[in-house]
Amino acid sequence: MPDRIDFNCDLGEGCGDDAAIVPWISSASIACGGHAGDEASMRETVALCLRHGVAIGAHPSFEDRAHFGRRELALAPGEVHALVLAQVRRLAAACEAAGARLRHVKPHGALYNLAARELDTARAIADAVREVDRGLRLYALAGSDLASAGRSAGLQVAEEAFAERGYAADGRLAPRGQPGAVIETLEGALAQVRGLVREHAVHALDGSRIALRADTLCLHGDRHDAAAFARALREALEAEGIVVRAPGDAP
């Protein structure tokens, strides 16, 4: 992990205290109508980010509100391209209306995980992002197919690690149903963050050590304790001498 990192959180999902989280993060990925979110929530969350100087990103997903976008759907690459394009454009319009700038795109849930391991899906997402704006960054799981597809499409890529998600031995996120896939305690999450900072590595659920360098660190905003986590993680990063700043912001 470098001496600076982005600290991002998923917002606008209707299930967390966004106002209490935003002061502690440097970028936000806003739900844009797939798994959650609507025109009103997008406007409100964009305005909140503007007030706190937080970089704004789109958080497109499978259109599956019943399962919060966490169920994998069998869509062709063209269908993935279309849904990402529509959702990102929706948030871009909300940003334009507010005088804000859309900075990045980060897929959500099952779409993110599928794109991490399936190159055709990853390419469909990257192509949709490029079609909206070649200047957008693509947030992708560190070392994943999505990161590779983004670079191949000519996009800037921010490789991402997770503060409170467990990792499988192959470097992917462990499925949520698996024991240890979600780190429930603040102490456990802080230990993982310190490992990223000090060792540039995480320990997988099987005990193996995975080398991992990241540009951005994610906290899920739908946790019941997300605000307390956000504050504690920000303070832990700064205690390690890490400057918390969104990608592309001036030093």
C-alpha cells in the first residue's frame, strides 16, 4: 500500500447512515437504480458528497433489488454493457444537474465479483464506462480480470482491497455465505487494514498469505455499524502515516 490511499464506501443504498459516514471517506460509489437507489436518493447523495468534498462514483449492478444485487444473473455481455451504460448515465445526469463531476465507476455485488473472474463481463463493463467518459476511473478488485480489462480499454484503474471482507486463497473475496467472509468485529477489520499497510498483504481464510497492494480501500455502507467503522478505519490509516485522498486529487 502506498503512502496515500483512497478510502471509499458504497452509499445511496437506503440502508445506512450516509451522513455519518461521509465525513470519514474520500470517495463514494452511489447506487444508481439497479440493486438500490432512485432519482431522489441519487440527488441527495450527490449533494452530501459535494458538501464534504468527497469524490463521486457510480455503483451499477444487476437489476435485482430483491437480492440487493448479490445474486449472479445469467446475462450476455451485451446486456451487461447496456445495464452499466444506463445506470452510469443516470448518475452522471444527477451529477451534472448538481454541478458535480462523476469521477469513477465501481460495479456492485455479484456483478463486481463476476467481472473479477470472467473476462467477457469485465470487458463489457469497461467498454460501457469508456463510452460514458474515457476520463472515468474504474474501481476493480486488485489483480482481477476487471482491472486488466479496464487497462486494456484505456481507462485508469484503481485496484481495490476490502477492510471487512474475508479473502479466499486465490485472492478473490470469499462468498458471503461462507464463515469468515464478512469480518464482523472492528478489531478484525483493523487487523486486516494494518496488514495491508505494514505488509502489503492479507491472510486468506485458509491461513495463507496473499500479497496485495491497493489504490483504494473499501468499506460496505450497508453495515449497521458502518459509521463507527468508517471513523475508526480512517483514524487507523492516518495513525500509520497514510494520507487518505481520492485518486486524481492533488497531493
